Amino acid sequence: MKISRRQLVLGGSAAITAPGIAGLVAGQKGVEVNALRDQSLWTTQVSSLPTFPQLDANRTVDLAVIGGGYTGLSCAYYVKTLRPEWNVVVLESHEVGSGASSRNTGAVYAKHVGVSDQGFADRGLDRLRKFIDDQAIDCDFEPAPTLMFTGSKTPPQLAAGESWLGQGELQERIGSDYYKGAILSQNFFKIQPAKLLAGHVNAAVGVGVEIFERSPALQVNPGNTVKIDTTTGMLRASQVMVATNAYTPRLGLYECGMYPLHQYSLATRKLSASEIKHFGLDQTTLRFEQNILPVTFSITPTGHFFLRMVLGYASFDSQIWKDSRGAKALAQLLFEQRYPGASDLQPNFGWHGVTGHTPLFKPIFGTLGDGNIHVSVAYNGLGIMPAHNSGFLSASRICGEADADISILEAASSSTPFPGDFYRSLMLKPVMNALMPV
């Protein structure tokens, strides 16, 4: 299979001819309100999520949450639990949870990228597990023995719960001689992302949170009362929570502090028991290539073998990747390089998504305006537990509840300036092209 990495990495971008003119192209700013979001495999495996109306009038509320994913829904749930008398509204630009919350790998562990305090991460995982238990969410949460491929034959220093596998043992276990060595970790968990999303939706609705779909926030106007313009109405809110992750720069916030990266996931047909055993997926259900552009493999609870890979950056912080066919072909090539037998597995389900990143791999957690616009974004590709935990901590801050973890996350937060789109494209695209792991 012949495929141009350059064409694929640059495929979602507009032509750029000279510094300074990129921003003059019409239509490059503002929220992309009608972007197509294809279904992930995860969403096809759950009962239909409830649908919600479009905001069609002007409203005044106590808290407006922008973004209907894990962060926004958990924040809304916890605020409404702490302040049941408040009017709490969630605005979602498309369908609830149609961003990264329903498009990720399902990997969960006690790590928050950019925060070095392990106790902080452990408490975040405990909060997520408590939420799942309290809400009785059937999201296939379970331990996930995990391989972390190192690219070296030399064993690194190991932590508790880790052991080393050399190339020979790896080949015997996973049916592939591609890797030189790997750390076997017992510290990871897996969930079914769309089922966890459904649990967040049901929890929020259950305490009285109002959710509006197809109601994109177009502009946030600071003030003692924040005004949020949408396509069909205006919200006035005493407090606002921005939980838009990769879509945040298009809202006009942190345009020079973060950027979206595009991901593509590819899943095979359901594997037979013998095929699962052949690839060692009955023993190690999660696998990470620890590259600068990471690749993740996993077996789903329903027996689909899948991968997720990084595609790159699309100009003007766009959430749209134009060459989906090329992305699927590249993912299939990567699959077959690692697992030669995968060519017989009929990869037949693919989906695209975006994740929010910062130049220094730090989260963004803080306040804007008069201190009543709260922001939690930029999970740098590892967002399930951090998203829920950040929603909890944001709710605590909004409601004036003391929690030492708020200051830990605020101290770790960074929105270090990053060049504008022309130079950003010039830097990111060639580097990612060179680092593409195929």
C-alpha cells in the first residue's frame, strides 16, 4: 500500500503562501457550528442517549456550562448537587458528548499530564470510581494489564506494579516481532467511553441540570453578568464554566495558549476467541507506543481490536480533517506493520476526533473576566479521569467549597504563548510528518 504521509498530515489544512496573510482568509475564525462528527464504535454499542432541545430563547441562569462532555457534565452535576437551588444549564454545540468523551481509547489511570503530584492523580481516580459506584454506571470499568513499548531492548527503571518483557517474550505473547521490549503494567483500567458518558448525562439530568443541544456558544462577553451569544438565543449567567477542550481556540479563548491535534481510530471486526489469544489480547488488553506521537491499541469489551493514532494539526485550529479516507488507509497500514496478521481482520470501523494540547504539556485551569468565567481544558490526550476530576474541582471552586487540589491544579496550569497559525502550521506540520510512526 503506497501512501503519502505528507499528504495525509497536511490534508486537513488550507494553503498558506506567506506570513501574515493566513488570518485574512474568510471564514477561518469562529466556532465551527456544523462540523460533521461521525459516530464512534463506542456510541453504536449503547442505547440511544436522550436528545435535548435547542436553546430558543433568552435566559438568565446561575451557571452556564459551555461543553457537554465529561468535564462540563460533571461540573454541572456537582454544582447542582452542592447548590440545588441554582439554575444550571449546559450548552452543547452538537450532540451531548460528541467530542472526545465518546471518541477516546477508554484508558483510565492515575495520571494527570502536567501535574507531578501523584497523590493528586490518585484522588482524581478515586473520585471517578466513587462517581461510577454512586451512580451505578455499567461502563465496563475493570483492570487492564497494559504493555508500554519502549523502543529499547534495555529494561528501564520499573515502578510498583511493573515488570519487563524482552523482545522474544513479547513476540511469543502478542504475535508480533515489531517491538524490542515493553513494560508490563498492572496500574491501568479500562472503561467503555460512551457508557461512561451516558452515566454523566443521566447523573446531571437526575439532579435537575438543563441541557441544550445544537446550541453553540458563539461568543462569551465578560462582566459581572456574563453574556453568552448562541445561534438562537442569549444566556446571561452569574457564573460560566468553559469545558470545550480542543474546541476552545475557535471560541476565541487561549488562541495562542493551546491547539487541537487530530486523532484517528480504527477498529476491526469482532475477533474470535482464538484470534484474541493469538494476539495476546486475553492477557494484555491495552498497549501504548510511547512515541512523541503516541499510538494506542486495545481490545474492546465486545472483542474489537482497535488502534488510535495522531494525524496532526489542521490550520486555523480547525476541528475538521478533510481526508478521512487517507486517514483510514494510514491507520490500516500502521496496524499491518505492527501485526502482520491484521490484514485478515477486516478493519471496518473508523472515526475521527480532536484533543486539546498546550506547548508545555500543561493543563489550563483557571478563571477569566471578573473571576466568574471558569476554564478547564487541555488534557494533552489523556483526559478521562482528568476531565471528571477537573469538573469536580471546578464545581467546588464555583460553589466556594475548599479543596486543596484546586490550588494544586491551578499551580500546574499554564497557557504559555504559542505562535499564531502561520508559524504554528509551519512548525507543527513538518515535525509531525517526520515523526509519523509508519
